[in-house]
Amino acid sequence: MGAIAVNPSLLTEVVKAAEDLGYDSVWTGEHMCLPAPRVRPSPLEPTEPLLDPMPALTWAGAFTSKILLGTGVLLLPQRNPVALAKEVASVDVLTGGRFLLGIGVGYLEPEFRAVGVPLEHRGKRTDEYLAAMQALWSMDAPAYHGEFVSFEGVDAYPRPTRREGPPVVIGGHSPAAYRRTVRFADEWFGFATDIEQTKVSLAGLAEAQQRHGLGRAKGRLTISVTPPMAATPQMVDDYAAIGVDRLNLNMRGRDRDAYLSFLEQNAPAKLVR
């Protein structure tokens, strides 16, 4: 949601319009901080206004009733898993079970350093944190013991609306991300991936599934992609033909009229044939 989110009235208007126009979901990503000055591979200028996704999505959920609310993606190894489990359960309960937990491992070393978490072993840390959160949500007597997080003799309520927690969406284009997805996720998310790149990722997911099976998804993984190009009905058809279930469009605009115009022009009724 970017700059939209720091204008409460505009955020409210945009999410209500998206729901009225039949959009499936709204998503927001996160960076707790960004390198200053900007250096590669940082995706944004350090002055880009980015709200924490949890209160931003809670706000969006308060003014809507049906649209799903996703983090695309939240940088899990930078978070405290016990605190985040509480936040996720709270947002999920307050929004009536509409929360989608999209997670990634992150890649900006200055950001990791600033939050006091080493960049190395972030993949293993991600796996442990997710397992620990799910233990807090689903176990009668929550307990988890790993290298990076360990607890027992505690509990946390409210629990999420589903015993297993909200749907888990994992982003990333590496073999490790594909393995993590088929073992621990309901959905996979590819950011800024064109048709050919998406085909490569789908092949990687299929190979990982052959090797590890599906540990959480029921039947098949849901596939979401943010395309790097403007949306057209033909583009939607092309992605659907290779097995993509959802397109997370990267909304751009400079003011209220531009944002609302984007929503109108890209409404599902106009793009899905």
C-alpha cells in the first residue's frame, strides 16, 4: 500500500473501493528501515513512508468486511516470534479470519544489523520462528525448543480463527524458498515475476514437491504473482494458463484520483474473461 497507508482517510477510501469492485485481497510489504543513502539491492529510497503492516492491515480490515488482508511479505527472521504470534492472532481475530500471513527471509544486511539479527542463518531462523508461532496457535500446551527460539510452560490467547493459524504465504525464488513453501505454506508468492520467470519458479516448486511432498497445503499450492507489467485481459489469461491463481497488482499513483482510477481500470470484472 506504500504511501497510501500514511494517509488514513485515503487508505480507508482505497480499501473500501477495492472491496466494492470485487478485488480478492489487499497486500502490504515491510521494511523496518532502509539503507541511507540508498544502495543496491535496496528496493526503495530510505524516505519512502512504510507503515508496519500489522496496524495498517488492521485499519484496512476495520473499514471492510470481505476482502482478504495479506502481508506480501513480512520479514519473519527480523521479528520476535512470540510477539508476532500474538500480533497475527490479534489481527486475524479482529478482521474475522481474513488475514493472510505472507513471509520472506529478507536480504538487506543493514536492516538486519539495525534490528540486531544476523543475516546468516536467516532461513533456519525463519523455519523455527514459523514452527514456534504455529505451536502457540495450535497446541493445547504450547512448547517449542530450537536453536533460535525456545519456550514451554506458557500460553497465549486469543488463538487465531483457525486452529492451524492463518494461511501461510511464502515468497522467494530460491530452492530454499521452494522447499520452505511446499513443506510449510498454503501459498507461494512471486514478486515482479513475468511469465517466463514464473514458469521457472513453478518448475522449482514442482521439483520441491516431488522431493518433499506437501506438508501443509491441501491438494495444491495457491500461486500468487505480482506481474512487472501493466495488467491486461490477455496478460491475466496468460498467467492463468500456466497455473497462477491470483495477481497482486502493484498499485501506483500520486494522489487520490490516480489510485481510485487504477482500481477502476484494473477491476476484476474488466480483466478476468
